[in-house]
Amino acid sequence: MKTSYAMLGLCLAISACAQAQSEPTPAEHVFDVLASPKLFTSNWKQAMQQLAPWCKPSTRPEREQIKRGNVECGENVKADSFAMSPEMGGNIELVQASFGGAANCAYVKKILTRNFGKPSKVKGECEMEWKIKPAGKGGPQRYASFQATTDDDKLYYTLGVEQGP
């Protein structure tokens, strides 16, 4: 009987440990959302729901939002600046963000490659660009890029939709 309880306890401990290892960190959760094709078809409210609970609309004064963006995240995400548009109607067309932690390069590269295939331009191990197929025939070209630098220990990320003809 004691052996059964010991085995059950061991199984529960292993299960809990495995589950904890599969949980993404707050920064990985944010990168997963930013690197998702679904973001292009999301409006502001939907994008903020996907980023929750780690990020929320900025409550900073307007002047500071100009510098740091209209999205603020918890300290564990390490977002230095995070701007996403548009806030009013329409789908997300531009995301520009910088995060502390150039070490996140491998994770961001893995996620972007999984979602969008091979990068169209590689300038180094941690500087890449993707041209993403339009959502529909004749639709605008979409793109994603990131660069991680050890000089300032930052990861810079851009996601956008080309404008104009």
C-alpha cells in the first residue's frame, strides 16, 4: 500500500514538473503573440486580450507614450518600448518593440521560423527579416524582422504591413 502511495506521489511530482517546464515565460508568451500570423487579423482589443495578463494598454502620460509606446508590460517581460497600431478600428498593421535580453534571440528566431518559414534575409545569427505572403490575393505584403545586440543587451522587433501601391 505504501508503495502505491509512493508511486502515485512520484507520478504527480513528475507530472507537475513536466507541466511547469512546458509553461512559457512571460517574455516567451509575448513573443508567441507577436510572431503569430493571427496578429495580422486581430484588432487592438483582440491583440491586447492575447497579450494579457503580461501586457496592457499604456497608462503613461502622453509624452512618455511617444517615447515608450502605447503598450506597457510587466517587469518580467522586460519591454523597453512597445508600440502597436491602430488603437481605433482595423487590424494591427505595425508593431515596433524593444526588449531587454538579447539572449531571447534563439527563441524569437525559432518562433518566427516555425510560423513564417525560412527568413528572406539573414544578416547574422540574430538579425533576420521575413517577407510574409499576403493574407489574400492582391493583398499588401507583410513583414517581420528582429535584431538582437549584445552591445546594449536588447532585442528589437518589427512586424508590419507595407503601405501604398
